[in-house]
Amino acid sequence: MGIVSGLLLLPLAPVRGTAWIADHLLQEARRQAHDPRAVQARLAALNRALDEGTVDEAAFEREEDRLLTLLERQTRPTGPTATTNPARRRHV
């Protein structure tokens, strides 16, 4: 960035700084929300809520399915070996 463009964009610095902070906060929130330990803690809290009667069976089932799906996605292996059948690989 040159001096002239830096001076012209200087009034936008607070906006860019705020956008940068918001982006990092969003990334951290997503990381924490998808942490397997956090998902397991939410499952435990959901089970306690069901036991205490603060959540009904239908709501429990919906949320449990959502959390289990999220947890399954996190523990599923990723990458080319996860989707490629080793028996069908061609040796070159």
C-alpha cells in the first residue's frame, strides 16, 4: 500500500479494524461451538434437562440428533483416504 492510498483509506481504518475483530470473534465462536468436548457437554446438559423435566421428549430428540450429527461430522476422518475405497485404487 502506497502513501497516497494509505492516506486516502485512513478514514476507513476503524471500519476495517472492526471487521477484522468481528471475523476473528466469529472464527473463535465456530471453533468453540464445534469442539467435541463442548458438544459432549451440551449433550450432558441436555440429558440433565430431560431428567429434570425442563425439556420435553420431542425437543430433546431434535436437539440430540443435531448434536450427535455435529459430533459425528467432527470425528469422521477427512481427506482423500476417507472417501477413496482402498480396494479400488489404481497403482500407476
